Amino acid sequence: MVLTALLDRMWMFSGGLRWIGWIAGLVAGAFAARLAIGAACPDGTAIAHQIEKEAGETASVVATAIDPAVRLTAGNGAIGGVMLERLDRLANDAVRAAPPTFRGRLRVPRSFAAAALAAIVTLVSIQGPKGLLRMLIPWMASPYTSLQLEGPKEAIAEGRPFTLIAQVSGVPVKVVTLYRQDSPLAIAEAAPGPDGVVRLAMNGLDGSAEFVVRAGDGQSAPLRVTPYPLPGVASFEIDVIPPEYAAHAKETKREPSFSVLRGSRLDYKVRLKAPAVSLVLERSAPPPKEERVSRTEQAGMKRGMYGEPIGVEDPASDQPGIPVFQPDPADPLVWHTDWNLSREADEIVYRLVIKGQQGDLVRNEEPWRINVVADTPPVVRILSHDGGEVIRLGNETVQFNVSAVDDVRLSGARLVFRKPGQPHARQEIKLPAEAGRSWSGAELLALAPMNVKPLDIIAVHAEAEDSNALEGAGIGRSEVVYLEVPLPESEDDGGGEGGGGSGPPPVNPLELQMEILKATVVMPDNAPASDRETVAYDQRKNAEYTGMMARAAAGMFLQDLADVLEKARISMAAAASLLDKKAAVQAVPDEEAALANLIEAAKMLEDLKESMQSAAAMEGGMTFTLSKPKPKSSSAKGEEDPGEKESLSKLLEEVQRQLAEQQKLNQTKGEPAELSNQQQALAQDARSAARQAESIKPSASGRGDPKAAGEELERAAGLEDDNAEALARGEAEASKSLGEQSEQALAKALREIAAQLGSGISESETYPPGYERLVDDYLRSISYE
């Protein structure tokens, strides 16, 4: 047992090993005693006879001397005393002559006890009473190293770092390790200082936990640490009440970053994790405009925690009023505020700063963003018209197929028509009550009241306005289309190009001015300066050409013609100056005045039966004409143009991509805000493809109709806008239906384009991976139809 105690000093045995040593020591002591004592001791008579035999005594002097009865009887007479004295002397002589062997054996246990006592004294002197106590009471822990664990003196908050202190005493150790009571994994470890104190740093706790420290054979008692909760945000409930003019349903947002229509009101509620003293909304300036991205770019960006791209921040400056949060009297964990977004910036970058009852400030590190979307003007298109087929005398009625789509709600639509240079006339289109956000239909325009004559041109465009009562109705304009009244004797003659020969075709300022006016009318009022500069450049170039024609006419002594051309040039220069500085629509009157003068000049040339390129001297070797081109609205199918086929092929690839993207989007489950952004980007692509389809002239060899494809693409864009809104509201069933309808519209557009290209498409064109089978399926369905 003593040996076990000495070994325990070096290896610090567990309780089980000490039990084994304790039991082994008891067994060893018993065995040693048994060896020392030997056999059982004989009785007194046997020992007496043994002594007599070894002493050579024939009389039983020893046995008689120790026999109590003899001694009692002999003591009554005188002779007895002499006899006992003689017997005692003989017995002593016999014992001295042959001493009993068992007396030597009785000395062995005393020696063993003395040795054990000496070992115990040595053990205690070497390692103190701890080792002996551990061996005598093996079931008691009694470690050599004692540990005490203490928590922080002050209260700690959830998630905040803190320090635990351990005190080491007894046998020194090199490292103290911290554990959770319910886990075998070490959390932290540190070496004790000279004073036996160990400081263990912790990152933070989300809730209550028990800790212990272990070192050597010691373990501390469990220490429970209970942090108090911080008043962070547990959940958001933000009711978005759109402006009345939008007629949209209320939406509830569960995330702090979202998009909202300007003029909306927010009933902004947050539920906290713990009671708070105050809640303040802290704003930052939005990123500069040059660092913002479009919706299409956003769809492909890596997103932050709340699904919105992270921009550059600056300290807030010149920001509107900050909403004030108040606690709910019925529930102190709920704070709310009313927030009117009527005059907010395009983007609100903000954080919530919450002060807890312990004085802690909780502030989200990554900012949240509210994208305040301005109501955009409606998108209106003239899909087709029959002016090229029906106009013969100038008193016919032309049918226009028009479509309009708005992000909020349509409130009106009209056809705007005029002879260039004259006041605009408006014919209101009666929209059905259920028009809502999109409408398409036909409108008849009578030409008779305009008193048009041969070679006159009527400029027509469509307008649509929304119901924005906050910032004023937004007005969208379509491209300008031109209706031409032909000469009676040559209805199908588009006018001589003039010049003949093998040289370059003549420049036609009249046709150029018509295209410039188209581009100007359709340009939105907030178009970037770069777009306006492009049109202004074209306008200045056309003014230069018109000036060259005016100088040539003056040289031919056609002063009236020269004066009309000079008026056109002056109007063009004025329009270009306005395009440099103001909204494009401000330049429309001057552009139309220039176009009117060019039409007048064309009539003069027709009367004179002369063309400018026949002049003997032309500046720069250029030739000019004012012969008006054939109306581009004609639906007659002409010869196939290789350029048109190439455009159709590219358009087919684009619609194939959009269809595949829509099919993928219909099957994708993800963040509604991100899916909504992707759907909006796809709607923009569909509208762009619709414009391309409408500009393609159908060929006689094809069986499809690009304009019909454009109508389907326009319808798909409207459905995709509706789908984006349904996704933002979380309306899964409506989104599924709208997605399927837009997929069908794209499929119809694809069939029209493929039919126009003809069966040779699959042999002469290549497509991105995955599209070949799709195209083959559509071509097969076309052949069945």
C-alpha cells in the first residue's frame, strides 16, 4: 500500500487504481502476519513436557510446578513449600536449558509493525498526509491539484466577450484547460501565473452555460454563467401601404431591405429580443449615382446578407426627416413608427441603433437598404397599322393597333397626329374599366378632316399616361409613324431616287429628318445627356446637308427652294441646341418645322420635275434627293433581304434564350426579391426584342409574321412585369400562373420567327447548347400546323 502511495505521487492514480493498491496492501499485510505467527500455539502441559524431555528430566517437575491444583494442595503443608521451591528451581533450570521456540516467532510481528510504521512516517515526510489519505480513503477524490473557477464580477451581455479566472493550488501544473460541463471538447487553455491564477478569455455566449477547468488530477466545481439578452431585432413586420393612385394592395415585408414605390407609407414594426430604452433610425448617404447598378446588373451580382448589393456609404447629409420609433404600450418588445416616403431619395441606407436597459448599444454592422422606386411613365407602342394598304386619296380611315403597359395603372391613352410643323391633334382612346396596368386594342383614325393632299405626310404617335397623383401623371410616347398620301397617277411609286449611275446613293435629308424625329419623340424626359447628344449630332449633320442643298438651289437660281431649305436648316440648328441642354421633347417643334419645310421643298422639286443631284456642281461630290421613301408601315411582303434574315436569326437566338430563362425561372425556388429582380430584367429584354421584331420587314418566302412575334413579346413583357410584382408580394399561385402565360407568349413569338425564317433554319444556323432540341420541337409543331 505504501508502494502504491509512492507511485501515486508520480502518476496520480485514479480512484480505481487506488482501490486496487489498497486491497493489495491489506492482502500483503495479512499474508506477512500469517508467515510470522506460523502454526497455532501449543497448550501449557505440552510445552512443559517438551521442556522436561529436552532437559533430560525424568520426573514431571515442570508440569507439576505449573499445575494449579498441585500448587494449591501443596501450599497447605510445610512439606509443600519445600517441594514447590524445589520444583520451581528444577523447572527454571529446565527452561534455561531448553527455551521454547515460539518466543522467537512472537518477535517477528513486532518487527513488521515497526517497519510499516517507519515506511508511513517516511511517506508522510516526503509528500505530506495527502498521499496517505488518498490510500487509506481511496473512494474520496482528494486530488493533489486543487482548482477553483470564478466568473466575471459584473453582468455580461449575450455575445459579448468575458474572462473566467481559475485559482490553482497544490501540485503545480503547466496548463489549465476550460471545458463546458456537457461537452468533452476543450474551449480554451492557459498557463498559470506565479501566483497560480489563470485567466481564460471567452468570445461570448448566446445563453446560460456551465463551465469547469481541469489540470493534473484536479477539476473545479461547475460554474454557471448566465448572460443577459441584448435588445437586438428578433423579427420585422413592415406594412407597405402604396399611394392611393397606385391601387395596389398592402404588402408586408419580413426583411429590412426591399423596394417600394415612392409615395408609399410604411408602418414599420420590429420585435426585439429584450426590452430596450430607445430605438433610433440612423441614416447614411446612398452611394453616388455612378456607382449604382441597373436591375439587370443587380440580378447577377453577389448579394449581401439581406439580398441587396452593397454600395459605398458616406455620412448622411441633407437627408429628409428621420422617423421616430415608439414602444407599443401593449407589448414593450414591439417598437413601431409611421414613415412617409413621398419625398425620399432613390435609395435609403440605414441602420437601427437600439439601447438596452443595461446601457448596451446594438447596431447592425451591415447597412440595410430601401430602394424607393419612382413611378415610371407607361410604355406605349404602335404595333401595326394599315396605312400603307388603304391610303389612296387621303380621306381614308387608318386602323392602328396599340398597346400600353404601366408599372402602376393606366389612366388614359390617345393618338397624336399632325402635319409636321402644324399643331398636334389628339384623339382620345377609351380604355376599358379593367385595363389596369396593361391594355392593347385597335383605334381608327380618319384622315379626311386633315385635308391632306398628295405627297403630304402625316406624323402619328401614341401616348399613354398613368395615374400618378403625387408627382404628376407620367406620359409615355411611342415612336412616330408616317402616313404618306401618294400621287394619284403613281400610287406604288415611292419616288425616284435620282442620280442613277454607279455612284453612292444620294443623301435624303427628308428621310433623315423623319428618323431623327422618331428618335426624339420616343426619348424619355429623363434620358441621359449622352443619348440626347447622339440625336443632336445627327441633327447638326442633317442641317449641314440641308445647307449644302440650299446653296446648290441658290446657285441654280431656285431662290424659293433655297429659302425653304434654309428655313429647314435654321430649325434643325435650333433643335440641336435644345437637345444639348433640355429634355428631348422640347426640340420636337423645331424638328417638325424642319420636316415641314423639307416636305414643302420636296413638293417644289416635284413641280419643277428636277432633282438636286443633277446640278453641275455639288459640294464634296455628294448628291442629294428629297424624294420621299416608300412608307415603312406597308405590310406588303417584298423580296427577302439577307440583312433581314440575319436580324431574324439573332432575334430567334435572343427569344430562345429568354424562353429558356423563363422556363428556368418558373422552376426556381429562391429569395422572392431576387427572383422578382430577375423577372423584371427579363421583361426589359422582352420589350427590347419586341422592338426588334416590329422593325423587321416580313419576306415573301416566310410563313411567319415578325410583327405578330413583336405583339407576343410585348404581351410576355407585361406578364413578366405582373409576375415580378406577384413575386415581390409572395403570391406563389399568381406568380406560377403568370410565369406559365409569359412562357406561352414567348413560345408563340418563337414560332412566328422560326416560321418566317423557314425550314432551312436548322441547317444554316447554329444555336447555343440546349436550344437545338427546343427549335426542332417548334419547327415540328409548325409543320403539323
